[in-house]
Amino acid sequence: MMHKVLISVAAAGLLTACADVWNYEEVATQSNAGTAFDAALQKDYVALAAHEANYGDWDDTAYYTNKAKLAAAGQTPSPTAIAERELGSYTGELTAARSALVTALGAGAPSSNPTVAAKAQTSFDCWAEEAEEDRQPDHIRECKQNFEIAMNALGGAPVAVVSEGFKVFFALDSARLSPESEATLDRVSQAFLAGSPASVMVVGYTDTSGPADYNILLSQRRAEAVARGLAQRGIASEVLTLEAYGEERLAVPTADGVVEQQNRRVEVVFGG
């Protein structure tokens, strides 16, 4: 996992040693030895590196600088692999999005529309990075929207992805499905049968009331309750993936010990 870390470099020697991996400005001036697609990737990855440097994220500055270098050398970098990032509840939709992107790239988009194809790839990488951090919803939304705009322009927008997913809410300190929750699972089942997605991510959460270690187990029980409900509605267990985060990744940020219904939830997201 690439954690965003603000660092301060006290030693001149360390700064010199690290400068090359962050030197996106030099990469921006390099002549491109590849295709028009490589040149567009080089430009867009340099822009992403500059953005991350502005936020003091040196890990991802180096990541994008290296991709820009590969593009400049004509060694076309691939889109971020799902395994490169810890994506949590975003895994399903990003997996579907990457599959659609790879299909579009393989169908000739880099040759027929290199600038837009590069924008689709770099926007996907940006979306995956911001989703892993999961701290700035506006940045996640912006990268995702840029990806979808580019994919639409290529005629290959992702399908069978429920962007916002479904949310099943729970009573305080409970993993019991309410009548309202059962109705939500009915809608999930109907959407699944209509779209036949390849995977269903079920992710449990809690609010911040109660001990953190207890909340992890509670969020797991909630995810399991939803998974059982979906299985009873005909969704095969083989397509279900369960995760539990307790009081991490709050839908409504609160202090510790705060009761908040919107945080007592299970999110269900389809992957294409």
C-alpha cells in the first residue's frame, strides 16, 4: 500500500539521492521515443506527479514520475494493477473499470485516439490512488469522472458498475436485518439479476460508539448477515467477497464514541 506521508528532508545527501525519482520536471522536457499514445501518457503522468508533489506525497510523485519516464522511452506503462493498491470497498467498481479500459486499449484506442486513451488510463490510475487513500471524496469523484468522460469518448464506458452501490443500515449494536434492510436486499437482488455482474463486494462498518476491536467484529457480523440475505435471494456465494472495517472509513466523520446511523452500514458494490 502506498501511504501518503508528509516528509521533511534534513540531510542534503538524502535529498540528492531521492531527487531523481521525483524529477518530473526533467522528464517533462525529454523527447518521446514512442508513439503518440506514449507522448500523451508522458504529459499526463508528469501532470499527476506535479499534483502529488504539491501535496507532499513523495511516494506517488515517484510512482507517476517513473511511469512518465517509461512513456518517454517508448516503454508504454500499463494501467495500475488492482493488486498494486489496497482498494477496500472500491475494489469491485475499479476492477470492472480496469477491465473496460484494457478492452478499449486492446481494441486500438491508443492508435485511433491517443490523447483520449491516455487520459482514460491516467485518470484510472488517479482514481485508484485516491480510492486507496479514501480521504478526499472530491478527488476520488474528479478522477473517476475524468475516466468516465474519456471512456465515453472512446465508446467503451464501463458497464455493470453501480457507482454508489447499495447501503444497508443497522440499529445500534445490532447485526439484525430490519424490514427496511430486507427491502434494500430485494433491490440488490433485482439489480444483480438484471445486470449479471461478475462480483459483489459486501463491506461492513460501524459508528464510533463502543470499543474499536468490538466494532471490527460487529462490522463483520453485519457483512455476513447481508451476504446470507443475498444468498437466500439467489446470488451465488462464489461471487460474494466480504470485508469489514469497523469504525474506519466513516461515511459521516465523527469523534470517538459518537452514535451515528449513517455509519452503521454495509455497502454492496457490483463489479463487472
